[in-house]
Amino acid sequence: MGVSILLKEKMDMSSSKTQKGTRRASTVTLSVPAVKRCLIKARALLAKGWMQGSMAALSNGEICAARDPRAAFFCLRGAVDCATNYKYDLATGCIEALYEIVEKTDKYIGLVGWNDMPSRTQAEVLTLFDDAIAQL
């Protein structure tokens, strides 16, 4: 069962009941539109400035936290964290959607490792987000 199915159903982990439209992670219910909005927001951040090796950086290249309002460059994970305002369950929904795409070709690498591969390009990262958004 892929994330696209999990996000389209309401999963109540305690009772295994399902209902179309949302996913329940612990006590928080995630809607597909909420995850999609965050992926779109994260993609926009990456389109403005993508980086490798750190979560975020200022326009002068100085490393900073992804939540720093001055951040101008983001890695994949930093962009997701910023777009979700560090909401764990929402970030997890986004990461699951992205990883479902990555694991089709790079099964044994995590998203941070995938982003930080020396041959990785900004265009590939943006395409990953486009694919994840399209599958929701």
C-alpha cells in the first residue's frame, strides 16, 4: 500500500477504520489537500534556491535554520520543514509522498541522501516534487 492510498483514506491506527479523504497519524488527521499545499509551498522554496549539505542557508551562503525567515536556499528536507512550519505529522505526510517516488528507482537511499548526491540537480528535485504533487 503506497502513500497515495494511505493519504486518500482516513487511517485510524487504533481501530483500523478507513474513510476517504484524509489520513490519521496518531491523533492528527491529515487531509490530502493540506499535504499537497505544503508540497507546493516547499517546491516554490526550492525553485527560488536549492542547496545540498545543509537544511538551509542565507543568501550569502551562511548556514542557518530552515525556519529562519532570512533563509534563501533549502535542501529538500529543509524546504519541507519550512513549508509545514515544523509540524511533524504534516512533514511526515510530505516525506512519505516524496519517498514513494524516490524508492521506485533508489530504494536504499533516504531523501536527504538522494538530495545530497553529487550528481543531483535542482531540476531533478523539482521534478520529484511535481511527481509527488501529481500523485495526490
